[in-house]
Amino acid sequence: PIRLNAVHPSPVGRVRVRDSFEWYADDYVDAARLAFATERTRAEAGVSYGFATPAAGRSRSDERQAFASVSHEFARALTVGVLMLARDDRTRNEQPRWLFGQAYGRAGALRYWGNGALRRGRSTTATFAGWAFDTGAALRLGSGGPTLTLGYAVGSGDVNRSDSVDRTFRQT
């Protein structure tokens, strides 16, 4: 599931940003955020500095980010969520945006999921137009027994590097 977990129950401070598939992110960031939750619906939005550990010569202040997510559990059998991340990377002079969709659930011993993502935005030399998806199912064979898993994942690549469109999908 999509979860932005506050390390301290405050709208400002250290926040763990993660989703169970680790498509979106799995990191602790300093952020200001707003969160809303009911028994079946969760929505969060915020701004932060840095998701990834900075490379040599960079600091987290080189990356400003806005993030938002909403998910709804229709039943144990189906939860659907949408996530957005917009980054302003001043060191690389690029502003990528990701839009993620996620659906997952459980039916008895069968667990299933589907994730899709679009990467859009721009840099000083290119426009971003990547996509990816990952889907699968896992069937537990008996109580505590082995699990049979079948999955498929694919992401776009850039076959024409001479144009100004970068079709490569890159995760956050």
C-alpha cells in the first residue's frame, strides 16, 4: 500500500515516504505535509528536500519535491491508489514528474497487483516521455507453504537518442 509515515506525528519534520512495491520511494525525508485518513481512504500531500541519497558534490537542498497520494480500499480484495511526484533538480537542471497508478488485492490464497507509471517533465536538453508497468500474482500453496509467483514488468527505452525526447523510464 501507499503510505507516507510520519516518524513524529507532526505536519513538519522527518517523514518516511514509501510504498510496499518500492516503485514510488522508500526513504526518510524532511518534509511539510498534510494527511487525511478514514478507515478505507488515505490522502497525503507535501513538499520536501531530496528522496535519494545525494551523489558526491550534491546536497539534498539541490532537489525540491512535491508529492501527493490518495488510496482507497474498496474491499480486502481491491485497493486502488494514485501517486504524484514532481521534482526540481537544480544541479541537473531538470524537472521530472511521475504519475503512478496502483491496484492490488487478495482473494483467499491469491495476492495480485498492478502498477503503472508515467515519467514526464523536461531538462535543458530533453522532454521526458517514459512509461512502465509491473503486474503479477502470487498463490500461496497451503498454510505456510511455498508461494507460486508469476509477474511481468516492462519500461520504455529511448531508441532514438538524437531527438529531444527522452523516452527512457527512470524510477524515482
